[in-house]
Amino acid sequence: AARKPQQKGSMAMLRGLGRALGTAGTLAAGAGLVAYNCIFNVDPGRRAIMFRRFQGGIQDKEIYDEGSHFYIPVISQPIVMDVRTRPRSVKTQTASKDLQNVNLTLRVLTKPSIEYLPKIYQDLSMDYDERVLPSMVNEVLKGTVAQYNADQLLTQRDKVSLEIRQNLKDRLDNFNILLDDVSITHLNFSKDFSRAIEDKQVESQKAEKAKFVVMKAEQERQAKIIKAEGDAESAEMVAQAISKHGPGLVMMRKIETAKEISETLARSRNVTYLPGGKKGGDPSLLLNVK
């Protein structure tokens, strides 16, 4: 009988402890849930701005870097924006200074200025590039291309691209958008103009070839003239030497020539020397003997 009240007291204590633990667990879970809902993450390549309902909306000075941050739900709302460089290709058709139709494709790399993210969001929203780039790139392209003739667009392509870049950069600065790079990826003309360019190149190549043939013939003619003049001068010098010193020079040249011929024949394996039959006569040569 004495044990029963004691057991009842122990059970009551355990039930009280269980209720306390349950309450503590519920409070901890609630606190964890509240803390979880009060944290937002900013991934790499992004930044966040804050909208506060009772403090004037978008806050100009609040820009959150990558990582985890606290906020108060309901009265505050983080807005995460992509600040990485975005590529975009814009196609346009315009006319050159000499009224030739030009088809252009321009590839631009842009990104928002991080310090002006709140203003960009207020003025242009998240799709700022979609709202600004198409019309602005078309306008800059048409204005720049109209200053050049069609052939200049081909021969001065780097200059044209640089001018487009500078003009576009000046315009995008007004919207706090940074321009990283500009390049002309496609540049085409009408079929008739393209055919005219090809024909002009073919004719130019033919003219260059004809010019080369004429220059080659002229050089060959000059070479023959110089050789003839040299031979005539050499013959005149030989004649003068013979008239002055007698036929000794001719005999020396004969000896030198005979020496060169004998050395050449001596190095050949298929040439056999046979002495002549008469005294003082010419020797006989038997060629190609194996």
C-alpha cells in the first residue's frame, strides 16, 4: 500500500518531464523554423538588394554580397539579381554611306553596375538587358554604319567595331550597364554587291598576274642584254689580248679546258681511254663500257 502512492508520484513526475521536453522541443522547432525563414542565400555571381515595406521600398545603399544573410519576413523582401556577364547577339539590316544594304550581327557582353543595382531594378526591373540592348544596339549600328562606304566596312572592320563599341558604351553608361566587349560576328551584303566584289577580285588577280608576266619578261630581256654585253666585252678583251700578246692566251685556255675534261672523264666509271694509233694523233674514247 505504501508503494502505490510512491509509484503514482514517479509516473506523474515522468509525465511532467515529458510534457516539459515536448514543449521545449516544440519551442526549439519553432525557433529553428523562424530562424530558417529569416535567412536568405546569395549564390556566386549574384547580389541582393532589399525591399522594405515600411522604409520607402527599395533601399539604395543595401547591397548584399555572396553568402547567407538575415532579414525579417513580411516587412522585408530580398531581391537577388544576376551580375555575371551576359552574351547577347543582335541582328540588324541597314544601309552604308553609298546606299548598299548591309546585314550585321553584333555580339555584345554586358553586366550591371553593382553599385547601381537598386536603381537598375527600380528603372528597368530584372530583365534590364532585354529592355535596353535590342533598340539601343540597332540605333548605334545604323548610325555608325551610315558613316562608311561598303568597301570600307570590309577593309576597316576593326575601326568600325571600335567606333561601335565606344558609341554603345556611352549610351549604356546612362543606364548603369557596363559593356565588356563588342564584336562583329557576321557582315553580309546583297547578292549583287557580293557578286560585284568577287568579280572585282578576280579581275584584280588577273591584272596582277599579267603585270607579273610583263615584269618577268622584262627581267629576262634585261638579263639577256647584260649577258650579251658581257660576252661582247669579253670577246673584245680576248681579241685585244691576242693582238697584243699573240696566240699564247688561246693555247692556255685550250690547256685549261683539256685539263677540266680529263678530270671529269677520270671520275667517270664508264669511260675508257684508248691511245690513238698514230703518233701525235687524237686518242680514242670508248664510252659506257661496263
